[in-house]
Amino acid sequence: MLKLLARLLAKFHRRDPVSWLVRQGLTVGHNFAMLEDVIIDPSHMWHIVIGNDVTLAPRVQILAHDASAKRHLGRTRIGKVVIGDRVFVGASSIILPGVTIGSDVIIGAGSIVTGDIPGGVVAAGNPARVLCPLAEFLERRTAEMASSPDFGIEYTIRGNITEQRKAEMNARMKNRYGYVV
């Protein structure tokens, strides 16, 4: 009976993990997107606050505890994590306890955020550091878009992309990049 219950709970959590995390104490704003394999500290999620219009890319981890010295000190360190509004956290990034990320921030893929990140910037690395203001980054991307091919929804999996369109995309991306809806 316990195994059956465990399987049902696991299936439910996979189907709607955000609702379960919120019931356990996680705070999230509107328009929150949590992509596949994201881990939000399952033992201390009530110390985590996520703002509006936040996207966590695949395999992001947010930790609100650090048990590294527990065997030595007999205690686990905990810390609040606050993520502002309009934040994108890139794939496989890790956010450690005690971190605040301001609003209007992009965290690059694979980053390890060990300290606070101010608002309005792009940060990346291990440890993550500020690379440039967000406005500068967006200006560069806007300029790149002007000379790159643009693709509609029919060029995505959700738009049922065909093999022919896949080949077309690769052929049109002469300078390595393109943009899709």
C-alpha cells in the first residue's frame, strides 16, 4: 500500500510540482515558468521567494540549505533565497542559500550564484559575476536579430516542425544564429 501511495504522489508531483511546492511554503509570483528537471530545495522551500515573470530553465537548482558542515557542527546552515521580477535563470545553474537576485536579470547557463546579483544586469560564471548591464546585452541581441533569420511557430516542436523545415533552418543560419518565436 505504501509503495502504491508513493508512486501516486510521485506521479502527481511530476504533473504539477509548483502547486505542491507552494503548498509546502514556496512563494511564487505570476507567470512563473519552471522547466523540466528543476530542483527547488525540497527540505526548505519556504525560505524561497520567486517574483513575477520568472523562468527557470531545465536543470536549475535552488538551495536554501547547506549541510556541508553538519557532521562537524551538528547543524545545517539555512538561508533565504529571493529572486526578483522578470528574471531568467539559464539551464543547469545553481543558486545557493542566502542569495538575492534583483529584478530584470539574466543568469547565464551553468552559473553558480554564490552571492547577491543586483537588478538590471546579466551575470554568469562560477561563481557568477556581473558581465554587463541588461540594456547593453539586449542592444547587442537586437542588432544581431537584424542580420539573422527569423522563424515562426511552425519551426518549433509545439508547431509540429517538419524534417524539411529543420533542414531549412540550418541552411538559413549562415552566421550560426537565428531567432524563433
